Amino acid sequence: MSGALAVFTEAVITLVVIMDPPGTVPVFLSLTGRQSKATRTRAARQAVLVSLGVISLFAIGGEAILSYLGIGIPALQGAGGLLLLLIALDLLTGKGTTEPEAVEDVNVALVPLGTPLLAGPGAIAATIVFVRQADGHFWSYAALAAAIVVVHLVLWLCLRYSGVIIRVVRDSGILLLAKIAGLLLAAIAVQLVADSVRGFIAGAH
């Protein structure tokens, strides 16, 4: 049981650092800040559920999926980086932020919030590594599952109550947050692509 507690603690800390619940708030607000409270609440729930589903899927069969498709972690990092870069450019240029359409409420919850922002290459890779470390021990698997649920609960709380920030910053603040979020997303995207290139180079040797 002590080993399971260590797995739980390490998994929670690692996933919180990678998924960065407070850091997702500016991006969430930049994409949903002009929507109604009910729409933001629904988007928060959908994004977290999508992330939980993706992480759980890769925890259960991640290695088998990647092996079957012939995909490595560097390829995941590169794809996630390019997708985030496209979203970042939209935020920085202001495209699509003035008159959001109703269908976008669901779309932004799925992409980019649910994946690859929350359930991104880093979180997926970390989850697969923890599954390997569990090495068939039931309590280690249970601890990892509990850690994944706890982290997503923290994510949901951060997104669900982000409306408090909206009441403080108003529309002009949301626009500023969109620009800051775009810059941060662009930096994350470039880092993911750089990690992907390093991964491919390391794998070639």
C-alpha cells in the first residue's frame, strides 16, 4: 500500500504540473469568456470529461494503440504542437473572437481545451509511463486511476469557477487574456514541436 501511495502522490504532482489547471484558465476564458455562464459551465464539464476520457483510454490501452498505429510519442508531440500553434495564431490575430457561433461552444470544449491542451502529449506520455511502472500491481493501478480522477476534479474546479475572474476583468480584460493565452499557447506549441524533433533524432541513433 505504501507503494500505491507513492504512485498516487507522484502521479498527482506530475499530472498537475503538466496539465497546469491554473494555466488553463486564461485560455478557457479567451475562448468562452463572452458566452453565458451556463455555456461556460457546460464547456468546462465537456472539456474535463473529454480529457478524462482520452487520458483513461491511453492509460488502459495506450501502448497497444501507439504500437498498432506505428506512432511514437514524438509524433504525438509534433501533432499536438502544430494543433496548438493554429489555435494560438487565431487568438493572437483575433480571428473568430468577436462573434463566436453557437456550435463553437462544443467545439472549443473538445478541441483545443479537452485535447490537446488538457489531455496533451505530455499528460498522455506520463500516464503511459506510470502504467509501465505499475507493472501489473493492482493497488498501483488503483492509485493511478484515483490520481487521474483527482487531477481532473482540480481541473474542473479551476474552469468551473473561472467566471469569478470575468467579473473582475470585464470584456477588455478577456481580450487581453486572449492575447496572453495565445502567446503562451504558441510557446507551448513550439516547445512540443522542439521536443518532437529531439525525440525523432534520439530515436534515429
